[in-house]
Amino acid sequence: MKPPFSGKVCARCTYDETVPSISFDEQGICNYCRMVEKLIFEYQTGLPQGEIELQRIVDQVKKDGRGKSYDCVVGVSGGTDSSYMIYWAIQKGLRPLAVHYDNTYNTSTATENIRKVLTKLKVDLFTYVVNNKEMDDIYRSFLLASVPEIDASTDLALAEVLYRAADKYGVKYVFEGHSFIAEGITPLGKNYFDGKYISSIHKRFGKMKMATYPNMTFWAFMKWVAVKRIRKIRPFWYMRYSKEEARAFLESEFGWEYYGGHHLENRMTAFNHSYYFPKKFNIDYRNNTLSASVRSGKMTREDALKEYNTPPFLEKELVDYVKKRMGFSEEEFQEVMSMPKKYWTDYPTYKRRFERLRPLFYLLAKSNLVPMSFYLKYCFPIPVKDSR
């Protein structure tokens, strides 16, 4: 693997010239740090006004949920953020329905974490389980397409299942446990995906019918956000939130167990981040969270660089497990790993459509009907050189 940092480096974080779509101002600060500044200002993150606005949202959620079994849905994975989000919702007097999308690659640790937290908090769980053979076929098609986003199908399916659960129970609010302070901002242009991208790749390389997989088409997306008007709220964007403190609390309060690192609570996600991304594409998304830690003063740049230059944790026999489920022989798997790299620009997507509808999505983002991160990442043109 080539050295991750070279040339000009941001004066505030650890992003350097190799990061897609990066630019530096006259102070030597990168556009991603400036983006974080703008988000902090807009959401008043961790400040009194942010807490006031978050409480206003909570009060509105309670009001709109009167007479219903639940007033919000919260996606759970067994990870730190979603587990703490459930606890936070209960502390605020909300009545959440926990929603889990099971892509059949859960670790036992994540499954137990979900059980421990929800049982003690007496929160109901709605689980959608995809057919495991169908899921394997989708993953295999992405490997054969030779693109980085092999786990995009899980991210999009979770979003779709959250909307479906909210609609089923008449809920108008989806809470997501995401923090741009703790997790940073993914460089623009990388790891793009949408429903058309997933269906086009599977149609070309898959063998099974996509029958149980909950794909989100463009029109399904518009139904949820513009017709049903189901709002997505990210409370951590308003409040002071520390992933480290949350993890320590969960461990002491619920017997919750850490799974070894960010994105490692699911075996396919772990394979993607610990092996496939770095081995085939020289991508290591630990830089996002490490840079965020430097940006917020929780870690020095030297310590971040030291950690970033160590190999990511890889569970023993994980690669063999994935190969077996995908039905690849060792020779076939090595052929997949050595195939020419391709990217989302090589396959059909909704990207141009999102760009054309940018004014609409800005209004939807300001109304919390789509995340602001969606507007910033999906609705602006990206130079081809930054998407490859």
C-alpha cells in the first residue's frame, strides 16, 4: 500500500492532496473542515441553541405521535451510535420502535448488543430479514462488477426498511445515530450508490431474481420524502455527543460489548473496510474518523497518522468465510481481486437526476425530509477524476 499522506496536508485535520475533491484556503484549511464548520453553525452542534432546537423537535415528535403505538423509529445495528440513540430516545420520553435490517452477515456480538439494550429498555424490535442466498448473489454481483461499494446494498436497504416500518405504523420520524463530529465527512465522489446503481449491477452480474431485497427506487424515495413526508432526524448533529463516552456508558449500563472497530459489527461490512477497500482500491475509511478526532482535538495528528499507517483489524478466517458464501474458489477470488478497477461512473445511476433536482432537494433537506449530507453529496456534479 502506498503511503497515505503526501504533498499538502490540511492545517487542521489529516486530509491531504490525495483526498478526492479536496481544496485548501489561504489558511491551509481544507474544504471538509470548512464544511464541518458550516454544519456546526447551521445545527449549533453542542451549543445551547442546538439543544433548544433538538428539544423543539422532540416535543413535535411527541405531539405528532399521540394516539400511536410509537412516535419514532430508530435503526439499530448493535453498534455504538444506534445503541446509544435508542437509550437517548427513551431518556427524552419518546416511544421508539427499533428497526433492524438483517443482511444475514451479523456478528453474534452485534446481535447480542441489540438484545441486551432493547430488552432492558423494553423497546419493541421490527426486523426485516433478506433471503440469504439472494443477498449473497447481490454481493457477488458487486464483486464481479469490480466496484468499491460492495456493501452499498445494506446501507440503502436499511434506509428503505426504516421508511417501510415508519409507514406501516404511521410514524413520521426516523432517527439516525450519525455524528459528523465523531465520524467525519466522507470525501465527495467516493462510495456513491443509489437504487439504480444496485439494480443495474445486479441485473448484469447476478443470477437470482431480486425478490426479497428491499431496494429503494427513485420513485420509492420520492414517495417517502415528498408524499408520505417522513422526516429523518439526526439528533447527534444538534447535541454534544462523544462516541467514547457513549461506548463506556453502554458497557456499564447494559453489558454491551465492543466489536473491535468502526464498521466491524457486521461481517460483510468488516470484510469491505478491513480487506476489500484497502487491498483492491487502496481506500482506508479510517481516515474519516481519525481526521474527525484530530479536528475535534481528541487525537493529535501524529497519533492519528501512526494508527492510520497500521493495517486495519481483520478477523481471522473472515476472508475465507466470504469466499465460501460467495461460492468463489481461491483462483476465482484472486481473479476478482485482480480485475481492473471500476467505479460508480461506469454503471447507470440516478446521479444526474439528483443534480437536476438540486433546488427541490435543498428544500427537502432544510425540512429534514432528507439528510443535509444527501444534498451535499448527491446533488452536485463531481469531477470524474475525483470519482475514480
